[in-house]
Amino acid sequence: MCTGSDVPHLPYRHGHYPRAGAEVERVAAAPKCYGIVLRNHGAITVGASVKEAYFRTLAMEEQAAIQHAALQVARLPSCRGGVRQA
């Protein structure tokens, strides 16, 4: 699974931020880094091969879809017709 510290999130940086590449390289060099989410830009995955990086991309996409769906049901209907917090 690619979650938690295995897939760090980097804050948004403008395209002209001079140290963005070095920051991504530093984070990606961590031993258990499977990918990086660049906020407002997208995701980067890494692996020992292109195939491994591709499958990590698929895993990240699937896990993001699951998390998004779970957040959509965070407010559950109650038996009395109102809404209760999960």
C-alpha cells in the first residue's frame, strides 16, 4: 500500500520556484518513498522499474478514490430524518 509517510505531500510551489526540483529529488531519495503528491500539480511515483512506478501510480489513484468516497459519506442520515456527524 502507498499511504502515509510512503507518499509525502509537498506544498504548492510556483513553476518558477528555483529549488523545486532539488526538493523533489531530496524527498524521493528517501528509502521508503513510493511517490510524492505535489499539491495543485499532481502525483509523481518512483520505483525500481517503470512497471513498478506505473503500478504504484494505479495504487495511489485507487486509494485516493477510496478516500474521496469515504469523505462523501462522512455525514450519515440519522433515524430521525436529520443528519448526524460520523
